[in-house]
Amino acid sequence: MRRFLWAWALLVVGVGNAAGQTVAVRAGRLIDGTGADPVRNAVILIADGRIAAVGTDVRIPSGTPVIDLSDRTVLAGFIDAHVHLAGPVLGEPGWDNALVRETAADGALRGAAHARQTLLAGFTTVRNVGAGGFADIALRDAINRGDVPGPRIEAAGHALGITGGHCDDTNGFVPHVLADEDGPEHGVADGPEAIRAAVRYEVKHGADVIKICATGGVLSEGDSVGAQQYMADELTAVVQAAHMLERRVAAHAHGTAGIKAAVRAGVTSIEHGSILDDEAIALMKERGTYLVPTLMAGEAVEHMATSGALKGERADKALQVAPKMRESIRKAVAAGVKIALGTDAGVMPHGTNGHEFTLMVQWGGMTPMQAIVAGTSAAADLLGWSEHVGTVAPGRYADLVAVAGDPLSDITVLEKVDWVMKGGEVVKGGRTGGRADGQ
């Protein structure tokens, strides 16, 4: 049911059809997210927010409102499998001291603005892989209620990591600063028992997925970007505890040893995967582990390091990792590792997520269709949501985007989405085209 704030947002950004109403979309070219060839002059019939029928021979019932996108390419709504909606964007004023100046309430409110930007860029589903104070879960629930506009969110709550590691928010602080935010309830967990407790605590408070830090990171202080940060028994404990509670595990991992250990433990995805060797690639392919390469993050931190916006240890790590990310994605794609689109939005501005498609083609050697699949059906499979999102097919949510031009000829057009529908509601672009007289 549409809520007041959602209706207000639609008046601002587009035109929506009433809940439960049937509507038809005419697509000049349809790319359905499966990897199949585009379909010319397709009709998508939508009822109760889901796709009822799709094809070139779909009959539009008389009196049905028609949205005419016959001059556009229509695609399944995009999915970003790695975002941070609730935090400040890297480089914004105060980004590096927000932890001691803000509460989770600030994060949730900021996240509402970031969620809207993300949705209007055509990303109708995201996986939020870490937020303090369960801000991402509050945001997810507000969006699901219709209180604020935004994408569907698979939320992780706190990311889990070792004391002093990449996912320890107080890493690099002097002792006793935010000391009450240490421990499993805040994502800092050492040893199998504490890790199991942390997983259960996150799930208790609404986490859909478990995020861990298996290695160091670029923006954390005091840790090597490539160093493994969880031991094999700890990684196994995370995966076992998560799987018992029917949750998947996403592992932040730049360094080779940590990547291999996380894959052997059974994580569902490797986030970043910056320093892959042949053995790591073979393990990922053998076990069906997804790589979420976050190429935009590598590009962003490299630019900030060379411009001087990042300094010291962070800049050094950025310059170390970025070129290795480009090498690793090319090798992983060539070997047939499963790839899902993820940007690490928050390292760069939200709403620019579509640039990841461009980098997957430019840096990864993917075809435009492979990149589109990575940001639609493959990402849906990673999230475990294939029955609901990721393809334009009967029974799926009516999450659609439209662009001018042909992304198979010029992938950069996906950076300029001009029409967005989520769950049968047009949230950007309008383009009503009258009513069908029956056909």
C-alpha cells in the first residue's frame, strides 16, 4: 500500500500507478536479465506490482494504462550487491570523525537520502554490507513500509571482524574511545564462540546476511590491506552459525591468503577480491563462490590517493590495491568465476552506481551482456532472491529501468537511466501513453 511520504516522493520524481492496478509497458527493446538476446517491441503486463506476462504477443486488456517506452531499451531493475547507505560518503566533510560525532539515527536519516539517490539511478535492489547501530535494518524496514523511497535492501547490520581489524570501528583510536562499542554486539568478535554469538546477535536483530572482514582494508588504519584477519576455525564458525540460521556470508577480502581461507570455509561471496592468484580463482570456480569486484571503489580511492585527498597509510594502500584489482577481475572473468555487480557505494557518491557496468567491461573484459547479467540475475542469485528480482519474467516484481540507446553497443548508457519502476510504481520518468483499446 502506498503511504503518504511515498506518494509525495512520486509527485516529486515521477508518476505512479495505483496499488493493485494493471498497467502495461511497451518496450522498444527488452533486455530481460537472463543473458538472452534482446526482444524487440515487447509488452510487459503488470498487476499488483508484479509481472503478469511479457512478450511480443501479450494482449493488453481494454482500458489498461500504457506506458510507452517504444523508443527506449528496458531492462530488469539493477542490483548492487555491495553498498553502505548509512555512512558518510568518503571525502565529505566530517567523514573521518563521524563515528564519534553521530549516532545510528544520523546514519538512518542519511541513508534515506542515499537510498533515494540509488533508486533513481535504476538500482531497485541492494545488499547493504555493514552499518552501525542497525541503521540499515531500520532503513530497510522504513522502505518496506513505504515511509521513504528506496531500493529493496538485504541488510547485514554490523560487519564482523577481529579486534583491531578492518571491521573494528575503533581501530586506530586511543584506548577507551568508544570502549562501550567493542565486543560481539558491535561486530568485534575473536574466537569461534564469540563469533557464533555475534552472528546470532545480528540475526536476532534483523540481519538478512552476515558480513565479515577476512583481511585488512584500504580505509582502516593499522592493518595491512592484504593480511588475513580471521583464522580458519573462526571462518568456519561464522559460516556454520550463519548457515544454521539460513543466512549467507559475504567476506570482505583483499589479500590472497584470506580469500582462500574464506572460500574454503564456505562463504557465499568474496567482496573486492583484489589480489587473486590461480589457486584462489580455481577454488572460487570449483565451489561456486561469487566475486563482487567493487571496481568503482578501486578507481575512487586511487584517484583520491593521487590527488592528495587520501594521505598516509590509506593512500599507500589505495595505490597498492587498485592496479591489482584490475588484474584480478580480468583473470576471474577469463576463468569463468561467477561475478555479481557491487560498487562499495559510500566510497564514492550514491547514485553513480551505474558506472560499475562500464568498468566491468573496460577493466574486466566482460561483454556488455555479461556485465548486465552481473547486475541483474547473477546478483539476484547471490542474494538468494532470484524468485523475486533480477529478471523480467512472470511472477517477479515489476522492477524495471529504461535508457536511451543500446547498452550492448555502448555500456555507458546505463549510467544515464531516465525511467525507473519499482514494484509497479513509476518513481522516475513518467511517460504515460494513454489507455489500451484492447488488442
